Amino acid sequence: MVYTWKGGKYFVQDGFYNHTSPSVNIYLNPDEGAQFDKIVLNHSNVGPSGLQLGIPTLTRSRKSVKNFSHILYNQGHVIYQKSETRKKFTPHNSYSLFSSIKQFAEDYPYFIKMSQLGLGNIICLQTPFMTSQALYGNNELKEDIACGIVANVVYSF
């Protein structure tokens, strides 16, 4: 029913719809997700606005995430998808922890003074003398040592 008045027209729907309303896709399908992941992993330092505007290529065309999915026009959704991609491809396990510690020890050789990885995982940031006082008794590792990082130790002499 349409009402006409001085300010315009007013429409009232008082019946039933005989057709289905089109569905709105609010998630990336697997192909779109793979394309988005590829762009984010190859250009991890680009923010959401840069992903939407497009990343310059050698042919001066821009590779935008908006080109393959309409839901990525929303910057909030790009931020969400980017965080999900990072979570998906960032390893969170003990291997990544120890490999990053190993890489840190190689990059800064004078920072970690002693490390022992085995049943008791210990990383010591002390001098060799302080390490021997804190961790060893009679040239053997103390039995009550737990896993951890020894950064500052108070001794009772």
C-alpha cells in the first residue's frame, strides 16, 4: 500500500513475500581464503587499508583483496581475516619456541651464557661461575631444578 503526502510517498508492506530473499555471503569461500592468505603472507607488513587499495605490482597494476570478494570492502573484516591468517600460519608449539631460542642464541652469542635442553630445560643468563653456583652441586645438576629461565639469582652463603 502506498500513501502519498506532502513530503513524499510512504510504502507499507502488508502482505507476504512469495519469493526467497537472496542470501548474503559473509565468509570467504576456500578459493577466496587461499587468495587472501597468499597476499597477506607475501605482504605481511601491509595494513588493511593497503590491502584494500591494492599492492603495486611490476606492471603498475594493483593487486587488491577487494577484487576477489565483496566482503573485503569492509575494513573491519579485512582486519579480522588478516588476524585469522596470522593465527593459522604462526606455529605455536615447543619446537618453534626452542628454534626461536636457538636463533636468538646464535644472533646474540654473549647474552645466553648457558643452556641445557633435555629432561629439565634450563636457559641461564648468568656468567659461568654464577651458573655453577645456582644449578650445580658437586659438579652434577641439582635434582630439584625445574624447567625455566635463570635470569637473576639470589644465593644463600
